[in-house]
Amino acid sequence: MLFNRQTFLVAGLSRSGIAAGEYLVSRGAAVYLYDDVDDENVRAAISRLEGIGCKSVPKDELPGVSERCDVLVLSPGIPVDHPLPVSFKRMGKRIIGEAELGALALRCPCIAVTGTNGKTTTVTMLEGILRAAGIKGVACGNVGKPITAALGELGEDGVAVAEISSFQLETLYSLRPHVAVILNVTEDHLNRHYNMENYIYLKSRILKNSAESEYAVLNYDDPVVRGFAEKTRARVVWFSMREQVEGGYLSEGKFFFRGEPVFPADELPVDGDHNRANALAAIVAAKLMGVGNAAISAALKNFRGVKHRLEKVGTLHGVTFIDDSKATNVDSAVKAVESVKGESVILLGGKDKGYSYEPLFEAIKRSDVVHAVIYGENAFRILNAALKSGYTSVTLCRPFDLAVRVAYLSARKGQNVLLSPASASFDAFSSYEERGKRFSELLGLLRAEERTEPAERGERGE
């Protein structure tokens, strides 16, 4: 692209849209801005970007501006079947995402991580491992900084550790990671991608540019991911929690890479087989980048998890509040109920994503979950799944704030209130981060109320 000779329309002014606008202006491009949403955050973003030379577009002027623009830069939150990208496609114009702008400009090696669950954890582990080895690893993409915003820090001697979502893969064409990691593929975003075939295809696209000189780190235990080995020219290196594969595996309580013990599994500070699988994937990718065992061990011993992923945010009268707001699909919530220690009251609900909730309740019946408080836009769908599964220890409570209070009042001393919604947050929040933050705020409000109006706690004994 010849930036100073082309005109761009940036649609969607969240984190990636802001970064795209800033990057394009820095390259001398003419940039227009548009967002369907009119709220405080969008207005602040428009003001910021207009200050550096961008122009915002009112909705009634959008068709005319679209005709003048050469390229549409589409934020991940806007689907490719939205009327705006459809109109650009009909005009034969280019549609890309911010990640594509970043991929075109990268001048350093890239480790790209995708999968339904575990991406942020794995990327965070990898960034820590690389930095422990003296390598300038930078988490970017769908976590940390947008790729375009990380370009200056990365330069030519850094390593981009990029989390790549299926939404980004819809408009990402040029990324060629030296190491591509695919963690798992389970049902998610079916409201966006319509069916599993489309979703699987998008996940496989992270490998499409890989050549024989690159690596594909694939989860041998996931049959869908295992099948991707037949679709890439990259050198396949497996990781497995069950088999001694050619690559990384768990054996005798240790993580191994190609027959060499690397790190004791019981020294990983975070619980759960899913976290051990994430650590194993990170170890394999790090070893392929030439990192030694000492740096891997130092980083993993100090890993404390990521925000909003099974994060203990506090206790009240012996009840522990656990923020797992990042569990936006069934598979992630299943991993949570299998991992959390002790009995729990779980909070479920939010924006529906088009999949079945019955497998979640089958897992709940096998777990230490003693009650489910169901809230949000999809509350009746989740309730119906609970009843079909024969799980009746439920309370239906639509508003989020009230649901948290009900969950707390339902829990006994020694139990947990676990926010693991198995749903997107967009029915009531702008992101899972905002939902998790509100969960923590409500714990603070409950504490304040009990200081001013002491309540009888019954069996909690306080």
C-alpha cells in the first residue's frame, strides 16, 4: 500500500481502531473514522484521532465517503457481513484489519498464538519466558498492545508474541509467524461464524503462509488441531498432555521437550490441566526460539495467571470471590469448574454465542458446584439447558448486580462465588474486563454495606 496516495476508512473505534488510525496518520495517509456506537469512549477516541488529523464521518455521509475511500480497516468487533464491509466488497475495494497493517509492517520474528481458550495465558507466559532469556518479547495483537502500536518497541531485534483471534483472522492475510501455536478448537462464536466448519477454517488460516522454514506447534490431544498438520508446509511440532509425542509432553510429573526434562509440573503456580497444557505449548514455542531451560523455569515459577482468569479477588465472611469473567464460552467454563478447589456457587449468563449449554451442566453435575445463579440476556436458554440436564439447583436472576448479591447470599462459609459466565459480556458490558471489574466492585460494595449494617451470617459464624 502506498499510504500517502490512498484514503482509508477505519470502522470501529475500540483499541485496535484507535491504533490503526494513529498508525495510518503516521504514515501520511488520509483517514476517515466511523463507528455505529455513540458513547463516551467512542467520542473520546474520535476527539483524540481528530487531534492528529483524522476526520469523523456521520452515518448519513457514510455512503459518499465510502466511495472516496480506497481501503476499509475493519475492527475485529465488526463482522465481515456487516453492511459496511459488504458495500466495500461490492465496490471491489480492499478490506483489512489493524492486525493486517501490523503484519505488513513487522520487521522482527513473530510467535502467533490462536485457539479457543488459553491464548492470553500462553502469550503472557511466552512474553515472560523470552524476557527472562534477555529477548525483547512483546505481547501484542488481541492482548497487550495492538500490533501497529507495538512496532516501535519491537524494532528489528524484538519478538512479537501475538494473540490472534478468529475475528482478526477474518481480515488477516499477510502474517507469517516463525512459530504458529494452535492450542485447541472448541465451540465458540457461532453467532458470528454461523457453524463450526467456518470457525475451524478461520483458525487454520494462521498457518496458510507458513513455509518449510517455519514451525507449527499443534495440540496432539485435540483432534481438530491434529488435523491441521495435513494443511501446512511448516514443520509440525506437537505438544501433548497424554502421549510422548515428537515435541513437548508431560511425563513423570515433568514437562519434557524432545526427551529432555525442562520444568517440574508441580512448580507451576497456577492450577488446572488447561494451564499445564498452556505452559507446555509455551515451552515448546520457547525451545524452538532457542531459549534455555533456566529462563523457562525462572519465568514459569513466577507466573501468577492473567486478570479475569480464575483470579481470586477477595473474601467476605469466609466466602471467596473468584473472577473468571474471561470464560466467555462453555469449554472455558467447564475447565473452571473442573479446576476450582472447594464448593462453589457459579454465576452464568450474558450474551448468547449460539452453542449448547448442556455440556456445561453435565460437567457441573460432576463438579463441586453446589448452585448456579443464572442472569443476563441468555438466562432462559441456560435455564432450559440446566433443566434438560437434570440440574435443578438454580436461581434465575436477570440483572448482573443482583445476581452477584444472590450468589453471595447463597454461598456458605468456605465456599466460592465463581463468576465463570460461559457467555460474552456484550448484553450489559463493553468487554469481559469491564464485567470482571464490576464483579470486584460489587464485592467492595458488599463489604461496605456489612460494615455499616452488620447482618446475621448464620452458619458462616462471623
